[in-house]
Amino acid sequence: MITITDTAAEKAKQLLTAEGKAGWGLRVYTAGGGCCGPSYGMDIDEKPGDNDEVVEKNGLKVFVDKDTSKKLEGMNIDFIDDGGKQGFVITGGGAPSCGPGCTSCE
């Protein structure tokens, strides 16, 4: 199952509260795929679906459907703020290498 850093959990809770959605959670989903493997997206959701697994960290809930959860094994949700870029990222998991002619991984 995916893990959540303390930084990501705290930032997500701050953002949800600012949006008037305290108590809601993040949803992680498969957003497509390509030659480098699946792409993932994140959204907010009020509650888990029937087929979801729920991960909780510091009071933040993350909802992931069971099929996607298997693909996210060993990956992490983090929040980066390096001055130029800011946002949530999914890291780890050892993405497969790109095949010839693949430009989506460059």
C-alpha cells in the first residue's frame, strides 16, 4: 500500500480545511498509462467507495481502489516546495524504463 509523508499529510489537511472540506480525504487513481507504465492522479473526495482501501496518516485519509492500490505498493505521497515548484508528488516504486521512441519519460 502507498505511504504518506508527514509533510504531505499536514499540507493536505491545511488545503482541505481552507477549501471548507475538513475531514475529506485525498483520492489517488490511475490516470492512464504509456510506455513507462501507469500515470497516477490525485483529487479530493468526501468518503471512500465500496472498492477502496483507506490509508490514514496524522488524521488525513487517502482513498485508493484495490486495483490501483496493488500498483502503488512501495510508493509514497509527498509534498515538495523547492521555491520554484510546489505540489504533491508520488515517488518510489521503481518505474519501468522507457522503450525506444517514448517521449513521455524524458
